[in-house]
Amino acid sequence: MSFPLLTATAALPAIGAIATAAVPAARRTAAKWLALLFSLATLVLAGIALARFEPGGARYQLTESHAWIKDFGVRYELGVDGIGVALLALTALLVPFVILAGWHDADPLETKSSRWRPTQGFFALILMVEAMVILSFEATDVFLFYILFEAMLIPMYFLIGGFGDRAHAGSDENAAAQRSYAAVKFLLYNLVGGLIMLAAVIGLYVVAGTFSLSEIAEARANGSLSMATSTERWLFLGFFFAFAVKAPLWPLHTWLPNAMGEATTPVAVLITAVVDKVGTFAMLRFCLQLFPEASKWATPVILVLALISIVYGALLAVGQRDIKRLIAYASISHFGFIILGIFAMTSQGQSGATLYMVNHGISTAALMLVAGFLITRRGSRLIADYGGVQKVAPVLAGTFLIGGLATLSLPGLSPFVSEFLVLVGTFSSYPAAGIVATTGIVLAALYVLVLYQRTMTGPVKAEVQGMADLKARELVVVVPLIALLIFLGVYPKPLTEIVNPAVQHTLSDVQKKDPQPEVEAAK
């Protein structure tokens, strides 16, 4: 029996979470290093999975399948395609940086007499989220995926509600109330989406008699699975609603700014760069594969919602006074681009959407983490409280600028490739949608450059005088992310080679082909 690499990649951070939580209360530093070591070991396994994946091979690779709940046909079934393995690698890559960036985030909660171990709990919860997200990218059994989709809400709820933004350190009662509100809102929104999805999961089993993606695909191919059009559409809506909440897609997005604003900066990165990708990934893996006719039926409405997300998120980002909320609304705009690319139903659009998931994760992590370092130094999230930072902390300002330029998809940085492909794929099928989407590019330039101008340039404010530049630990967090943004911006081929075959499989599921260019015949 071959080594269960996918199981090991998900199990390792889960074991690390248990081990970190069990570290004695007095050994806070040991707990931090243990969590970091487990996250690095997970990264090594993810790298091995990426190296063993053959882009031109079978659709799902490194597969594992074991009976789980036989009476209900539930199996522990894993496998990754190019999209899943890319997002698995992204998750494993970002978590060590999240841990390093949050090295001291739980320290203010420590007291000599307290029996609660916030440091151990903080890092254990991060590792548990990593384990569930990785396994959700690997699951090819619908019921297994649903359990993970819902279970990851529990550690995220405690990370948001129990460990708040350090910029609120001076107003404990107000900060606790805001954290509690953000955590409950996050949980309720996602629970409602999950409950609707549960009804659709049960309905799928009634129709198909199995939860296995491979078995459903085989039954559809040999004609033994017949699904009434109305049934397929209702089931599609149940799945899509849950994924749209997680993504988040307008008008189901309102939990994100609260959650990102009140969480610690590393947890905010975990939300938007890792957890939210489960929603857009699931649209590709489950919505399009399980419900091809319904996906095409719903496309016009979904494209409109995606366009509203792009423009609405960008407009609200322009008007923000809070740095973290600005980045949150920018992410809503970016997720609109991702969903637009998915439902453009072209190879360029879906390849761009998948690359966007990876590149958005890297660029948002870079920008948000540098913003977090800035906020920690000043103790405020308000843009108006900054000015002239580049004169006292030039390295911090420079890395902030690169992260911002990546967010606005500057050519030469990796998000540009993603956004370009999404727009090309959209223009070829829906020119009007492509035209509207380009306004998001203009607005992105506006909110990023205005943010940089107001915080980093101009006279040095008194409160900014003496601000320390990035330290060694912070540079270890930021520099590799910036290097990746530049490398994948100049040479995206390693990613596109992995992703493109999976995109072709997805297009074949919905029986879509790229539009042929209209060329006038030669006379």
C-alpha cells in the first residue's frame, strides 16, 4: 500500500495542534516553536505532493479511498487535481508566515495567575484551521467535504472572538464587544449557508445514491444518472449559496469586513487568503462538476453579482478610513474577479480565476501583514493617524508599496497575470461584463495609491517619529512573499502547467468550449 501522502499532509497540522495545546502553561516560547515546526513539516509534505503531481496525468491523483459510514455510502475519499494541489500548496506556504507574524499576538492575554493558556490556544487553533482547509481541498466525497466545510468554522470563531486586534488594547470592553459581534456574525452567516448546503447534500444523495464525485461522474457518463432539470437547479442553488457566503460574494459579504477588522492581522490573513478560497474552489469542483446544466442556467445572474462585487467592493475600499477594512473590501472586489472568471466558462477565465486564488492569497498576505506590523507600532488602524512613514521606516514603506502594487495588479507582479486572463476569458464570451469589470482596475489603483500617499508620504507626524523599521523576524515573513509575487509575475508557467489540464476537465463537465475568434476569410 502506497504512503497516504494526502492524509499525512492534513493530519500533521492536526497532530501539531494537539501537541501545541498540550504544552505546559509556562512554556509559551516552546509552544510557538512547536507550532512553527509542524507548519514547516506540513509545507515539506505539500511540496512533495506538488512534486509528485503529474499535470498531464489522471484528473485526480494521489487518491485514497476507504469505507467510512457504510450505511449511508459515505467514504473517506481523497484526491487532488491541478486546482486542488495548487491551493493545498498555497495553504501550507502561508501558515508558517502567519505563525511568525503572530508570534507575539497572544502575549498581552497572558497573566501569571491565569490557568488559560492563550498562546498555546492561539497557535493550536491556527494549525487546526490549516488541517481542515487542506483536507477540504483534497476531499472528493461530498459529505466529507461538507463536514470539513462546517467544522473549520469552530476554530475560526474562537480565533476571531478570543484574540482581538491589538490596536484596541486601550478599550477592552468596547473591543471585546466588537470582537464578539464580528465572531458571531461570521459564524451565523456561514452556518446558515452550511445548513442550506446540508439540505442540498441530502438531496444529492437521494438522487444519485452516492456522495462520491468519481461515482457520480461515472454514472453521468454511462447514462445511469438522470436528474430532472428543476431538481438539479435547486440542488445547485443550495451548494452555490453556501459557497457564495464563504467566498464572499455580494450581497452575502458583510461578515468579512467585521471579521478581518476585529481579528488579529495573522488571523485576518488566514480568513481571506486561506479559508475564503474554499468557497471559490468548491464552485469549480462541486457546482460545475455536479450540476453542469444548472451552472450554465445560473451564469447570467452570477456574472451580474460578480460585477457588483468588483465595483461595489472597490468603491467602498476607496472611502475607507480603516486600513484593515480597506483591505477587506478590496478582497471582496478581488473575489468578484475570481467568480467572474469561473463562470465566464472559458479556459482563460477559469485558469485566470485559479491563478487569482493563489496570487491573491500571496499578495493580500504580504499587504495585510505589513499593514499589521505598521498598526502594531502605532496602535491605530485609522489612515488619518499616519503620515511620513517612509522617512522613518523606509523598508516598511517599500514592502507596503510592493504589496499595494500587487493588489492593484501592476504588470510584472503575479496578480496581473491572473486578472489579465480573467478579463480576456470574460471578453471572449461576455464583452459587456468584461468592460464593466475593468472599472475595478481603475478603482484599485485609486484606493491603493491614496492609501500609500496618506500613510507613507508627506510630513512626518509626531506620533510616527521614532517608529522602528522592520525587524529580522518581520523581514523573514515579508521578503519571501514579495519574491514570490515577482517570480510568478515574470514566470507564471509553473502554475499554469499544473492548473490548465484541470480547467479543461472542468470545461468538459459543463460541455463548454472556448469561443472561436471571428476572422474574415481570405479572398
